Amino acid sequence: MKTVRSVRTMVAFAATIVLSTAMAVAVANSASAASTLGAAAAESGRYFGAATNSFMLNRQPHATVLNREFNSIVAENEMKWYHTEPNQNQFNFTAGDQLIAHARARGMTVRGHTLVWHSQQPQWARNMSGTALRNAMINHINRVAGHWRGQIHSWDVVNEAFADGGSGARRDSNLQRTGNDWIEVAFRTARAADPNAKLCYNDYNTDGINAKSTAIYNMVRDFKSRGVPIDCVGLQSHLGTSLDPTYQQNIQRFADLGVDVQITELDILQGSNQANMYGQVTRACLAVARCTGITVWGVLDPDSWRTGANPLLFDGNGNKKPAYDAVLNALNAGGNPTPPTSAPPATTAPPATTAPPATTAPPATTPPPPGGGCSATVSMNSWNGGFVATVRVTAGPASINGWRVRLTVPSGASVTNAWNADRSGNTGAVDFTNVSYNGQVGAGQSTEFGFQASGNGSIPTPGCTAS
Ligand code: G2I
């Protein structure tokens, strides 16, 4: 009896250990398994985003799902050229500002889509060609990327510039006809306008190793070898019923060039393979350290541009689909952590017109004039035949209410456009004066303006006069 009881006791004790171990494992698993896409992606340093529109931010159930699940957003249409510059030099940032405010209030990052694209251009740009169009493109990038400077995680600087099919050629467009260098000019201009944003080239039908993705690969390799600023490649991934077997290999070869890869517009035709493919895409990204984030092109199926395809992760009532579970499980299974260098720039960075902190002293070669006034320094981003200059104006020991910078552009060079300053002249000695919002600069503080010019050469240290 005694023996039986002690055996029973031992069995019960052993069972308790097994049970409590199992429970501990279960608790540990559920503690490490994040319950939303954004939180699960963040565990390996990635983001999981969705495309949306400002007019959907308060629409239910879109808003609830967007705010709960995603830690990144992108404007489906409202940061495109036709929307942000409907008339030449008249900018409309309202919808984009709303999207950014929404994201920042919730700790989400923002992808910028897109600075230049052959499609969805405003009518005035569609009618342009040659130098006028090239200058309009540069001005557009300066003004749009400048407006949201410091607030965009990654910009699709150029979208869909390569032809479909096996040619590996550039797509014909009014932009392409301004000269083959239009893409690198766009990237250099974007870097100067927002030095913290990652600059991406974005395209579709590039979801495997094929002639189009190889042409883009060759362009990125060329850009890296010549120092053209490019940080990432966006693979849109609008997908059908099967995944290209070289999908991951293709991501890896771009990563091996030294750029990040982002899955930028993921949606997959609903059908028997949808959930499986969503899992495959997620695992492929997680397997490559430099694949830093995934964005789905919409939140609820009825939001999608692919009418009737139901290609997203939530149905029209906001219910999670099997595809959602496939993605979440893949994210929670973990993957290669992203390298520390691919950390996104802080979304809390000040906008361009805000003076940088006083600790950012101007170079020693241009001490502030004694007794007040201001000084100016220039940094240039040049390519053969043109440059973008960023000019920093720093107040002396007393605050100032206005400033004028006189600088000498190189002989043969000509200023084509300026931002955050009024300009008189375009060759030789050119004067730039503050605009209404950046004339007041506190003692020792700085503000910046910029301009674009054609030509080559360097600019001597400019003079600065305070008022
Ligand atoms: O076409 C799918 C995507 C391919 N890659 C680039 C993305 O920017 C593109 O997005 C789509 C949007 O999802 C659509 O919503 O771009 C389309 C335009 O090419 C967008 O469609 C347009 C409609 O065609 C217009 O009729 C409409 O006025 O959206 C406009 C704004 O609602």
C-alpha cells in the first residue's frame, strides 16, 4: 500500500514536472511570439508596413487594423508628383503631412513614394521635355524631399524606369528622353535634399532573377562603383499564383552589392496558394540580413487596386485571413537580424526649416564675425555638369532677424533654382536672402538653404550680412 502510494506520488510528481515544464515552454513561446505584424517584424529589426491614403485614416475597420498591425506606412498615391505639385511650383503637402503626423504619433516610420515616375505626372510635366523637364524634376525633388526632410525612412526616388521583357533596356519616357543620366541626377538631388532618408530604386516584375532585375542590378552596381548615392532597391512584388524559385537569391544578390532590399508593394492573388506564398515571401526576406522591411499594398481586400483579386491580409470586415497567420508565424519564427547600419533614421528629426542644434558649429575656416552678424558655409554635391549646393547660415553671438548671403558661382555655371531662400541673379555673384520663415536665427544657431546649378567648379566661402 505504502509502495503503491509512493509510486503514485512519484508519478504525480513526475507528471507535475512534465506539465509545468510544458507550461513553462508554452508561456515562454507565447511571451516571445509577438501578436501583431509590426511587433513581430521589429523583433529582428525590420518594419512591416501598409499603403494607405489620408482619407482612409479614420475609416473603419481600416483604421483599427492599420493602427494595430503596422509600424510603417506609405502613401498609396498622395506623395506622387501629380498630387504634390499639381501646378508647376505650387506644392500641396496636405495629405502627406497628415499621413506623416499620423505615423509619427504612433511611432510608425514612413516610406516616401515616389519622387519621379513616368506615370502619374501632372499634366504640365507630361507636356514638358528636355532641359525644362530636367530642371522641373530637380526642383520637384528638392522641394518635396526638402519639405519632408528628416521624416522619411526611405524614398522611392525613381520608380519603374526599366522596360518589361527581355531587353534589359530603360523604359522610354519623357524623363528618359532628357538623357540617360536622369536617374543618377535624381538620386544625387534627393541625397542633398534629405541626407538621412534611404534612397531606393523601386520596380515591379523584378521578383526573381530575370532580364529586368538584372538590368537594375547592373545599374546599382554601376552607381555603387561611381559613388552615385543609392541605399536600397524596392521589389514591388505584385504576385500571382506562384513564387519565382529565385526570389530569395535575387534579394541576396542585391544585398551583396551593398544596398538594402525592401519588399515595397506586396500583394498576392487570392487562391489556393496565397497564404503559402505570403509565408514564402516573408521567410525569404527574413533570411537576408539586408532585407529590412515588407510593405503590403493596402490593408483590407476592398482597398486594393487589384479589384476582385482579394490580394491582402485582411478581408473587408478587418478579419485576419490565413495569409495573415502565415506572415505572422513566419515573422515569429525569426530570421537573420538586420545589420545595425540599416537602422532607420529617427522619425523625430527636425524638418528642414528648423535650425539644427547649436552644437553644430560651422567649420573653423569661417569664424562668425566679431560683434554679431552671420557667417555662411557651403557644401556641394557635384556630378559632371551640375551640382546641388547646401548653404548653412549661422548667426554670431547675437540673434538676427534676417540675412543675405552673397556667393560666387563658378565661371560658366548657372543657378537654375533655389529653395528656402529668395535669389537674385544666376551667374557670377548671386545674392540669396531669407524667406519669411527662416530669417530669425538665434545666437549661434543655424538655418540652411539650397540651390541647384548647371556647370562645374567650386564655390569660395560666401559672405553673410545680417539684418
Ligand atoms: O499600379 C499598382 C502600383 C504599381 N507600382 C507603383 C504604385 O504607385 C502603383 O499604385 C497604384 C495605386 O495603387 C492606384 O491607386 O497606382 C495607380 C496609378 O498608376 C493608382 O490608381 C490610380 C487610378 O488609376 C486613378 O484613376 C486614380 O485617380 O489612383 C488614382 C487616385 O485614386
